[in-house]
Amino acid sequence: MQEEKIELVALQEELVSTRQLVEQGYIAELELRSQEKAVRQAEANLRDQENQIQQTELDIENQRLQRQKELNQLIDQVSQRQINLENARNAIAIAQQDLEEARLNLYETQEEYEKNSLIRATTQGRVLDINVAPGDVLQQGDVLLTIGNPQREEVELELPTLQAALIEVNQPAKINTIGFISGTYEGRVTEISQVADTDSSGNSDQGTVKALVVLNEPSREIIPGSQVSVEIIVEQVKDVLSVPPQFIQNQDSDEPFVWVVNEAQQIEKRPVELGVVGDEATEIKSGLENGETVASSPVDQSLEPGMTITPIEPSPQ
């Protein structure tokens, strides 16, 4: 377009010169008309170029506006997506907070349920007895069940107050089962109550003292809650002369004696000094020699000194 403007200026200048020459009579008017036509054509071309340029600029502006519009739309879309993303993050944060609150509520509910509905044993062991059934109404302090340690078997005793005075902790004991399955097990005294339980009349002299005997090793056979008999060894001696208690006459008096069988198969009364007295044997401190034969009175007959007796030979096994 710059070239067209330069060309138009040149033609206009040439047209002016030509008019001057025509006026002076140097050139014909026809040539002036030709020059004027050329100028008009150049002006028309210039206007066309200007119109094209304006149209091009308009198209460019329209395209720019369209691109700007599209860009703005993209920016709006990005902004909206960023807003959506932030909203989603906020929703996730709220959901996580709700989840934590739900977990906390669940934990508290479980704790409350376990506190109010579950009863935990204070120790490990095996359930020996169940005292309640589903649907029972319970009160505080009710015994629900009995738990025992299979590695520890205990026997609870109620001793007369007079016998309890002889019992001490760590004294050996023998536990004998009662019933079809008989057995004897070793144990020791582990506890003795310091207070006697009074009887129904309130007399503590006729009451009992609780004691506890623990088996040295679990029997695996004694049924929990069953009755057993217990022998507590309050005193024991070894390598001494002893006889069964039924051979001791007047054992509770100050002059106990035994019936001794002499070589003539006659009995004679022999005073003896007693030592440790047990259920199965009684210690003889003096009055009897090892190897001597003693006799006991029949149930329906009393013995007198000088009586002749016939020893009963033990039956062969």
C-alpha cells in the first residue's frame, strides 16, 4: 500500500506538471486527460487497498475477539474446575472428619457396651461352673460363674477351733478323694484364717476356722466342688517305734498301756510312754521293745493279765 501511495503522489505531481504544460500549450489536452485518468485509477486502487486493509484489520480484530472470548471461556472453565476441585477437597476433609467422629463414637459405644454388657474375668482359667442363664435378672455382687486354674488345685477346709490351733502354714497334707475313684495326693497348707466363724448361736468356741490346702501337683481327676478328706501332718518323726492306735489302751489317760504277748502266749499289761499321736500310728517312747508282739481287745471281750491267746496269722496275699 505504501508503494501505491508513492505512485499516486508521483502521478499527482506529474498531473500538475502536465496541466501547467497544457496551459502553456506545450502538450495536447488529450494527454492531460490520460494523466487524470491514471490518477483517478491510482486513487481507486488506493481506496481498494485501503478497504482491503480495513477489512483485513476488521477480520483480525474479529479473530482476536473470538480468540479472547475462547480464552476467557477456557479461563472460566479452569476457574470453575479449580473451584470444583477445592469443593471436592473440602468435601473430602469434611467426610474424613465425619469418619473420625464416627470412629470415635463407635469406640465410645463399644466401650460403653463392654462396660455395661460384658463382664471380664480378673484372671485366666477354665470355667468350672455357670450360675446364671440367659434372661436372668442380676444384681451387683451376684456370682455368675466359677473360674479355676487347671494348674492349681485347692481344697478349702473348715477346722474346729481346737484343731486349728495345731495347724501352721506349709505343713504337709494328704488329700484323699471320696467316691468311686479313690486316690491320695500330696499338698501343703497355704492359708489359715485368723478369725473363727461363729456357729448359729454366736459361740466362737464351737465355730470353725477356714484353711486352704494346695496340691503339690494338679491331680487332673478331682472334680471341682466334690468332697474330699484331708489329713494334715502337724508333727512327724522318723525311725521310731510305733503301733497302731487301736493297740493303745487308756490312750487319753495319764497311764496308757499295751497288752504284750510273752513267750508263753500269755498277755501282760505293759505301761508305755507315748510320743507323737497320729491317726494311723502312735509313737512309743518307752515301755516296749522292737520285735515284741502286742494284742488288742476283741469288740465283744475284754482282756485280763495272764490270758492265753492265739495270734492270728496274716492271710496270704
